Amino acid sequence: MDCPHCHHPLSAIEIETSDGHGHSIEECLNCGGHFIESYLANFLTLETTRNVDSIIPKSRAIPDTNPVCPKCGQPMSGIKDDSVPQTVTVFSCPNNHGDFFPKNQLYLFKQAQQSKIYFHKLWGIPLKSAFAVLIPILVIFSLATLLPSILEQATTTQETRIKASEILTPPLITPISSTQVLISFSTQKPAKTSVRFTEGLTKTLIVSTVPQTSHLLSIEDLSPGTLFKYIIIIDTDGKPVSTSEYTFSTP
Ligand SMILES: [Zn+2]
Ligand SMILES: [Zn+2]
């Protein structure tokens, strides 16, 4: 793949998300830009983005044109929404192949995201929506290779075994505070989904009431320093199926 901006070959580097999953992102050693799968920037730690963006590029000349997606060649457009401040430049592929952050923009985006989260936490103001801080989460078909083969037979009779391909990504956990986390995941087919807690909480939370492929749940009022276990229930055709157990802990 070539850099969306300066067309030098991109180099893959390995990073770890805030929930401990390994991923690779693409870095341009010439202009210092980063091409990242669509949702992934949301789940990098501030420290990771600082390290990643500390690259010293060979050239500082960045074309004054919109970048093109290295996967499909379509022009990428700037993201203008609540999650990206006007002072930060992020381009996204119209076909959801990924986001391009010119030099320093990844770190700046992450700082802005963290500041907004801290602001809401400090002032006790609930976030209007998770998308006030998250770059829009889109379906990531390229992640199909990361499928967990851990979906199991559920315990209730209505729920049947499903193929691992029903769920596209392992759920990503983003801590917003010590009492609030976001859980997001994608399904291959549009599905109604819910999350049923098996430890730490005793309730089932509806994630998507209408069938869709991107699922996001914000959970508030959690106990700090607690281990939670949950399963995801996926309903594509009136026969709900469930995943095996996932876990996360609040800070
Ligand atoms: Zn470049
Ligand atoms: Zn593309």
C-alpha cells in the first residue's frame, strides 16, 4: 500500500489497543502520516499515539490535495463531526477502508478525545452519545481474518450454535471513566443484539433494537475496580444465538 498523501510505500507497525488486542497500522516514513482501519483510532491509548506520531518524516512537503485511499483509490474526505475538533485533520475512505491521519494529527485527535472525556467526567456531564468522542465506527470487512473461533453453544434451548463468522470483530472495550465503558463490535449480517452480564452485574442490556451491523453500547454506573463477564446475543433471523464469555475490568 502507498501513502494516501505522498504515495511512498507504507510500513506496517504493530500496536496494542487499550483493551490489549494487537493490531497493525500503516505508517509513512516519508510524510509521517498514518493509515488506520476505520474504528481503530478510538481504541489506541494516548501513549501509543504519542509514540506512533513521534516519527520524524523525511519530507515535510504534504500535497495540498485530498488524499486517496490506498486500498480503493477513492478520494478521502475530511471527517467533520462532533468527534474531531476543527483544528485536527482526519480523512476517511468513502468505502470504510480506513482513516488517514497526517503527521501529528493522530496524537492531536487522541488528546482532544481524552480532554473531552475528562471534561465530562470532571463536570459530571453525561456524554450525549458515544459518537461525541468516537470516530464513527463502520463495518470492517478486512478484519474478517481476526475472527475469534470462540462462539459456543448457548445454554438456553432457543439459542443455537452459530458460525464464528457471525461476529466480525472481538468486542472492543473503551473505558470512558472508572464507572463507564463503551463496548463495540460488528456483525457480518444486520442483527439485533444485546449484552447479558454473567458477572459483576445481573442484567441484560439491549444494544441494537433494529438490525444493523455496527453495535455500540455505553454502560454507566459501573463499580470501579470490578471484573465483569458478559456474553453477546445476536439475533439475525428470530433465532438468537450467543457468544462465549468476554471479560473486562473497570479501572
Ligand atoms: Zn506519506
Ligand atoms: Zn478505500
